Amino acid sequence: MRNNAYQNYFQNEVLAANPLKLIELLYRGALEAIASAKRHLRSGDIRARSNAINKAMAIVTELSLSLNQEQGGELSRNLARLYGYIEKLLIQANTQQCEPPLAEAERLLSTLLEGWTACKVRQPDPAVSTPEPAAAKDAYEPISCAY
């Protein structure tokens, strides 16, 4: 029952999330999968390690596919290259069964998460409206008829 309640909570959080929150959730999911892969690597559980790395790779791939190359310009291209590098690290960790590539992927994703979190803090939440000052309600904006 508890797992079902958590799943319902998580599903509701995803459905109600704005785009920045969704990106944050994806980063957190990838980081959790990498942490899990590291635990399974240490315990020698090959199948669980591989599943965790595959989950992290699927999330990073989704992040990469969600980039808007036209509007994002150089930033999107740089993120795409970084995501590609992280995917290579995850493949390397899986094939070589070693922790250093996992640690580097974790470090990179943590840094990216910090950046996205900073963006979220600076962006106002559209669901929370700030009341207009009384003077602004009574004011009018002049329009120009000049062409």
C-alpha cells in the first residue's frame, strides 16, 4: 500500500509540474539511478547495476531529446554534447564494471541540477499570482496611432 501511495504522489507531482520542475525531477531520477548503480557495483549485483545504469541512460537520453536546438542555440548544442559524454561514461561504467565513470557522471549531473535549480528560483511561479498595486489597476496605458 505504501508503494502505491508513493507512486500516486509522484504521478500527481509530475502531472502538475512546470517544465523546470520536470527537468529537476529527471535530474534527480538520474542521480538516484547512478547512486543505486554504485551500491550494486559494490555489492556485486551485476543485473541490478546494469538496470540502474540503463535507467540513468534512458533519463539522460530523454533530457537530450527534449532539447530545442533551434531556440536553444549554443546552449542546447553544449548540453547535447555534455549529455552524450555522460551517456559514454555510463556505458563505460557498465562495460568495465568500475565506479570512476559513475562518479564523474554523478558530479556532472549534480552540477547541472544546481544550475537548473537556480533557474527555478529566479523564475516566478505562474500558479502564484502577485496582486497588482491599486495604482496600477486605475492607470491606463496610452496607445499610439502613429505608424
